[in-house]
Amino acid sequence: MNWDLRLAMAAMMALTLPSNAWALNTAAPLLCSVSVAHQCDAGVPCSQVTPEVLNLPDFLVIDHQAKQVRMLGSSAADRITAIKHSEIVKGNLILQGAESSEESDREAVGWTVAIDDESGQMVATATDGGSAIVAFGKCIERPK
């Protein structure tokens, strides 16, 4: 799996934290991280892996208003990716983006993340056409 697919997926990770008893303010920046990830390659069954195996960042700051995701931690080198589309649908913040590969003129990665505004639960996917990552995690409002 190429580095750009891991980077795009990192834009969608969420932290395992206790459930919120209140609705998440999705207009505020969110602090997220991944708890469970699945790697799927063409022609073979998907396998559950740790976020570290995929070299995912420690944390993400998702800023819906600024339309960007900042990846924080050793594997991310403080990178930023743009949110190309966002929409709130039935209590879910849906974000989408795309990245071109720095390693190839032909490779590209598309990603989608859905965050439930009541629980902060997150499901994210990223694919480059030959492989995919599906991740589950949690987001909270970013502490000030």
C-alpha cells in the first residue's frame, strides 16, 4: 500500500474516547484518532490491523469550517489535507477529499469520513483503486 493512501486515510482517523452525553458541535474543530483499521487489497480478504501498521498519525484535527484536516504525530509530519466536500446529513458530518500521489503521476486517493454528531463515532474509508482502508474511531470537540 502506498504512502499517499495511508496519508489520506490518516485524514479520517478518530480517537477511542468515552461517548459524549451531548451533541458534538461539528462546527467547532474536532480532535480525532483511530481505534480499529482494516486493510483491503484487491483479490485478498480484508485484514484487521493496528493504526501503527498503516503508519497513521497519532491525532487529527478536523476543521469543518476551514475545510482542512491537520495530521499530528510522528508519522504525519504535521501535514494538512483539504476537505473538498462537506455536508451534514441526518446527524452525520460527511467529509470527502482527494489527493494526488507524490510518488506517481497516475495515482490518486479518494477518502470519505462520516462522524455521528451525538456519539462522535467515526467511520472512514480511503482507496487508491487497488486497495482500501476502512477505519473506525471517535472524535471529540478539540480542547481549547
